[in-house]
Amino acid sequence: MSITRNEHGNYEHKATNFVFNQEKLVYGKQVGSKVLPLTASDVENCKRHSFKYLDESLAKPETTAPQDDEEEITYEEVEEEVEEEVEEEVEEEVEEEVEE
């Protein structure tokens, strides 16, 4: 299992985008510059990978709605941001491999 510190300072499993705390428990999912709470689907994915996770990190309806001072974003915006970040990461990995 490869968990590395990402550009946001979080310990992330790149294949799943899961973010781990110091106790090696998954507490969220890195999406762009934000860490989102785990969904039921994420929990199932944690189980498939044998990752332990924090129960309180599960998304609750009231925590996923934007607060008054937060801007609502669409799924497409998040997906686009994630795709851009993945492309950047792949480019960085290719550059590192070329340098070796």
C-alpha cells in the first residue's frame, strides 16, 4: 500500500484518493483541494482494500449541503478538477521516471 503526502499536506492513497490520519485510519476522500466525508460507496471500497476508517467520517445529509458561507459546486466541476489533478500527477510521475 502506497500512502504519500500530497500537495495539500494530507496522507493520500492515490489509487482511491482516500486520506489517512496519523493512526492510519481513512477519514475522508481528497477531491481537488478539499477532503470530503466518506460515502457508503467509499466505505465499501475501504473494506475491499482492508482499510480501517473512522465511522464519524461518514457523510450525513446535513454535512453535505453547502453552508451559508460556502459556494455550491456541481458534480461536473468536481469531476473536472479531479481529472485535471490526475493528469498533472501522471505528468509528474512520467517526468520522474524519465529523470531516473
